[in-house]
Amino acid sequence: MGDTQTDKSASPVTGHERIRAYLQTLDGSPGVYRMLDVEGRVLYVGKARHLKKRVSNYANPRGHTVRIARMIHQTASMMFLTTKTETDALLLEQNLIKQLKPHYNVLLRDDKSFPSILLAKTHRFAQIKKHRGRKGEAGSYFGPFASAGAVNRVLNQLQKIFLLRNCSDSVFNSRTRACLLYQIKRCSGPCVDHISEADYARLVLDAEQFLAGKSTKVQTELAAQMQLASDEMEFERAASLRDRIKALTQVQQVQGINPQSVSEADVIALHMEGGQACVQVFFIRANQNWGNKDFYPRTGAGADEAEVLEAFVGQFYDNKLPPRLILLSHPIENDDLMQDALSQKAGRKVGITVPMRGEKAELVEGAARNARESLARRMAETATQGKLLKGLAEAFELDGVPKRIEVYDNSHISGAHAVGAMIVAGPEGYIKSQYRKFNIKGEDITAGDDFGMMKEVLGRRFKRLLKEDPERKGDNWPDLLLIDGGAGQVSAVAEIMREYGVEDIEMIGVAKGEDRDAGKEEFHRRGKRPFALRHNDPVLYFVQRMRDEVHRFAIGTHRAKRAKAMGATPLDGVPGVGAARKRALLAYFGSAKAVSRAGLEDLKKVDGISNRLAETLYDFFHDKA
């Protein structure tokens, strides 16, 4: 890659004339360019096969769309980075767009990884479970699925069909009798030898065949086994096999679309209306529909369909492995370039096509219909949300309609397992990808010190904001804070905001009335008397819903933290004490607490505990006392 070029002069000249000045410094290399405004903010990131030709187009005052003309008019400087190939330029362009979020670029705003199903084979009895992230564990991976809910539904049915264990290795190794899942016929009970290793391996193979698209073969084999059991008058076994076949059929019915001619593809359809866009992605794997998800990319102040869809594809597969085939609803300008880039990323050929007839075209039409309906619902919800935000601004006499509201709450039991929670709401409703949880770390915070917890949470939040975006150029800065609490909480938060120099952000405390009934909330603002809204005010319901949402998120986070802590024991931290020795100690003493109180001689009596390990155990708990 070549060197970055930039003009650091203080010239106020913008537009075609300013862009024309760069032509003499450019050649025909491929690369990426950035257009910046007078304040140095990146307006647009683009790629070019021939940088000089592309920039000369911008230098021409005629022949541009309204969007491009507006962008050119605001351009005060440009930056360039040359690359070896245009494919490299495409990959670099998408990375920079995601990093810089320029105003005139199409931007995919929700880009999380998708879950898969993993048949983990690190144990002689394979475990089936949900997986997200890097594929570092040995086993067979099947995915992606559109959502965690889609994975959970399939896993639930697979347990009924194939009776595979979902417990962790440590739980499996500690079992002395079959768990509830075995009793309700969701597991074959390998932990207590209710099934041989060979028979269990056959179940694993059946599950792999089903997830690989060979469901008909699995169903035929189960039907043959059921008939054989019935002929031999093993009616209980025949009934069990019948239930497994029924569960298998239910999975196929839930999937709905199961194309015969498409074994592996992502179906991507775009619908645009009123300056907004919705992209629907359907995941087809092993001739099965593994769910769909909608996305609402930012349209870059008016990009056309080809540009929106091309940008979406490039950014969507930035952190995902593309399938062998991508079916699109609209053509993109650089389909050959995108195919090369994705094939290079996947290490195999990736095809991109816009089907016009047959089953592939029907799949795209179905995705396009979903995109159209999803966008219509979203636009209706956005209109309602806009009215509520405007009403909120009027009711609380805010300087303007808030675009980003952050709502905070804490959750704990007598100070234990304390967590802070933040949710985000805006013109498009709740922005769940922006939710954050905070494990309370302050050692000086006493049990139940809600003020101290809130101070730590907001301190960490604003410290990070000031570090990442001190000039507030991005869209992660809130313009309104909602705090669950009254005058005391508002004063505590105001003190934090003064400390960090962000006193210009509006803040509202929401406190229950004297009888703590919903609908009689009091609202507190700095320097103003508390007040209430009328009982049937839509703004009141709006605030209540936001407060309930942050409370739900905080409670869920707290419960997860508490459950994790409850699953741990003091023995987990003792060097040299693994699962087997832990079981021996708990079996001998009855509880971890009793182990911690045991004398050295008693510890030496436990099977598997050497004299040296007994001394380690004794010293470990003695030091903690």
C-alpha cells in the first residue's frame, strides 16, 4: 500500500476547485480516498480502480446527483491511500467506512456475529450446544442461524430427536444418577451408562446427517427402527421412536422454506422507501431454512439501490464467512470485484447472482416481500416514536428533540452481585446493540449504596466517551439521561457530570410517588421543582416503558451474575483441585464450607488427597480466614 497524502493548509476553499488541485499529485493506481469537510470530519470514503480518473470526475462541476453535488460542495480536503489491487481497495474501503462512519456512506449499523450449533467432540460423548464467535473448539459446526431464538428452537427439537447431552463436561463427569432431561426423554443418559458409547456415536452421526440436510435418510431409518420395535412387541421403544419422528417433522414444518435446488446460500433482498432501507437476509444451509433477519442500513443521505446493496454485502461479510452462493434482489455495480473479494476471504469460490426465474427467484421474492413489510412496520413505529420524543421534549422543556436517550439503573441484593445497566432509545426505538452492563467494582461502595453505584457507572461511561470521542463528533453521546431515582440521585449524577465537564447534557430523575404506584411518578430536574404528568399522558407511558426496560435489563444481568456466582464454590480457586478431587471432598465433608473448616488431619483422610495437597487446602482457607 502507498503513502497517505493530505493537504494540511488552512485554505477555506471547498468544492470542485479544491478537489481539482489534487489531480497533479495522483496517478492511475487503485486505492481508497477520503473526502473531508473544513473541520476535518470525514464526509465520504470511496474506492477507485484509477484514483486520478475518479477524482477528476469529482472535479467536474456537472453531471452529479444532488447527493454527490452536496458532498463535493462540502469537501475542503482529501486523503488518499494506494493499494496493489482494486480488491484490496474494496476491502480497505469497507473497513474504513465501519471505523469512520462517514455521513455520505451507506453504513450497516447492526453487525453482530450469528450463532451456530456445535457438536463438540472434545469428550467421548459429544455435547450439542449453541456457539457464537471464533470456531476454536474441536467439533462440527452448523450455521449460521439468524438468531439465538432460532438456534434454541432447533436445539430443543434436536434433543427430542437425537437425545444428545447438552450439559458441560464438568457437570457430566460429576453425575451419579440421571438428570431430569433423561426422565423426560430429552437425553439418552450417557453420564450414567444408560447408553453405550457406540450407540451414542450413532445418535451423533444421525444428528450430523440431519444438520447436513440428509433429514429424509434419518427419518427413513427411524421409521424402520420403529417398525422393527413394533414387530418385536417393544411398544415402549416404538412409542419413543414415534415421538422422535414427530419432533423431526415439526422441525421441518417450522423451517417452512426448504429449497430443493439451493443447498447453501444467503438470500439478500433490499427494499427502499422514503429515504429508508430494509435488507432481509435468509440463511439457507443444507437445503434448509435456518432463519432470517432484517437490517436497516443508513442510506448515506440518498444512495441508490445498487450502492446500498453493494455496501451492505461488503460490510456484512467483513467479519463473517460468506456462503458459496449469494442471491441478490438487485444488481450491484462491482459484482465481479465483490466476488473476488469474498472468494479471497473464504478461500473458495463465492458466486453472486440476481436470479430472474425458478426457485432461486422465488426465494429472492420471498425475502423482498419480507423486507417491504418490515420497512413498512418500522416506518410506522418510527413515526409514533418521533411524536413521543417531540412530546417528551415539550413536557420537560428540553432545548430540542432528543436523538439518543440513555436510561440507567442498578440491581443488587443487599449490595451483593451488584450491576449497573444502561439502555438506549432514539427515533427508531430501543437500540439494543448499544445496551451496556457494568459490574460494580468499587471496593469503597457499601451494601445498598445506590448513589455510589450510580456514580461508578456514570463515571465509567463518561470517562470512556471522553476518551473515544472528546469532540462529540460521533452519535454515541446522549442528549438526555433518565435516572431511576429522585432528587438525591439527580444531585449525585449532576456532581459526576460537573466532574467530567459535561453539564450541558439534559437529565431527568424518575421517582415513584408516595404510594409508589405506577402512574404517580414524580420527575426531578436540576434547579427545578418536582412535577408530575397527567395520568393518561402518552409521554408518561413512554417514560414508564423506558424505565421498565432498563429495570428488566438490569434484573436479567444481575440474575445471570448471581447464577454464575452460585455455580462456583470456594474450591474452584484451590491449586491442584480439579473436578474429581472436588467431588471427593464434597462427598466426604458434605459442603465446600465444611471443607474450609476442616482440620489438616481430616483433609488427609479423603481419597485422592495427598498430604501435600491437604496442606495446600488447609493453607488456602487458613489464609483467607
